[in-house]
Amino acid sequence: MASLAEVRVEEAEPMENESQARPEELRLLEALLFASNEPLDTATLAKRMPEGVDVKAALEQLQADYALRGVNLVRVANKWTFRTAGDLAWLMTRESTETRRLSRAAIEVLAIIAYHQPVTRAEIEEIRGVVTSKGTLDVLLETGWIKPRGRRKTPGRPLTFGTTEDFLSQFTLEQLGDLPGLEELKGTGLLDSRLPTGFSVPTPSDDPTLREDEDPLEPGEDLDLALAPAVEPETSEAAPEGGNDDGGDGGGDGGTED
């Protein structure tokens, strides 16, 4: 007669096997991810998998299987995709990297939007201390790293800007909370260690829901609106004073930005 310890071992083994995804399930999941030209979320994958499959557990198992390979399974903005292993990225530089140097102004504006979103053009200018060229925002819109979120409930109803999933993908971030904080920025030398008292770096939010002070964009409003805005009746009067900073969606830059 088997001892109590042996019985417990025999009963435990099937439970361990049940927690592991079957090879066929992993093959299906692998095929779906390879065939897709964009990252897929868990819900989308679950619809294509057989009923009863624990997709989350299968993804984690598949991620572990690929951890030491030339291609890794990574999660970007809560979606899954295969990427070249980070230590082998240099092999693909010529084939996959398009060199496009951003100006210092564009990098500053992108950083402000990432950390302070939702933010208007006027708020960006207040943080930077200089007038922001519309061309700078155009460049960032064209990269697909930022987008108009809505309109601020203030006079002029300026556009509010935020980052996109392409921004997370470009910088290999799972979420905005993975952006470096104050201590990390100081440690890398990107911030002066002698900062003013009370200086802080905001914690960005991934919540796409509009804030209480934001209105949704009108039907038909998209990136084209920001790139080629309609001329406001009062634009011609405000332009000579460089005061058209109420929304970032019109006017020039006053010539104060490099």
C-alpha cells in the first residue's frame, strides 16, 4: 500500500501539468503573434484560441521559452509582440533603423508632453520659457509619438496633447510609469544635482480618459486638424504680439525658438 507521502506526490503531479499550457496551445499562440503586423492584447488572442485556454499563463510560458533566444516575446502598452533580443539589436541597425534626428526643441517638447500630459501648447511654452514653433509639434505628430487628446475647457478651447502607443513602442516602455524619475535622471547626468528646492518630476498617467477640464474632439477632428488648423477670426490681430498661444493649433512661433 502506498504511503501517504507517495499519494500526495501522485496527486500533485497532475495539478502541475494542468497549470502548464499544452504544446499545441503554445504553437497556436506563437503563430498568431508571428503573423500579426502589430502587437496584440490578451483579449484579441483569447478570441482566436480554443475555449478554456489560459491565455495569460500561456503567454508567460511562451515569454519564458523565448527569453534566451534571438527573438523575445515582449509586452508593450499591455499588448504582446515579438522583438529582436536587445543585445542583438545592433545586427538589425541597417535593415530596420531610419535615422531621423530630432531638434533639441522637439526633444524638450516631447519630454514635457510625456511627463505632463494632457498638456496644451501654451502650457508647454510656460514650462520651457520660450514660444514653441508649430513646426516642432508637426514633426512630433508626424512621427506618431504624440496626438491631440481633446480640448481644454478654457477660452479658445486649446488642444491638449498626449503620447501614443507608438511612443511606448519606440522607447520600449510597457507603460508611462516606466519613464525615469527624478533620481534616475540625476543619476544619468540629465539633470543638475543642484536643483532648486521643491523641484520634482511629475508621475505620468496612462489613463486615456479625458480629465474634467477636457472636452472631447469634435467629429472629424484628428491629426490633420493640428497640422493644418483653421484660421481663427482673431488670429490676425494676435499675431503681431506673438500672443496666439491659446491652443498650439495655429499661428507662428515669434522667432524665439532654435
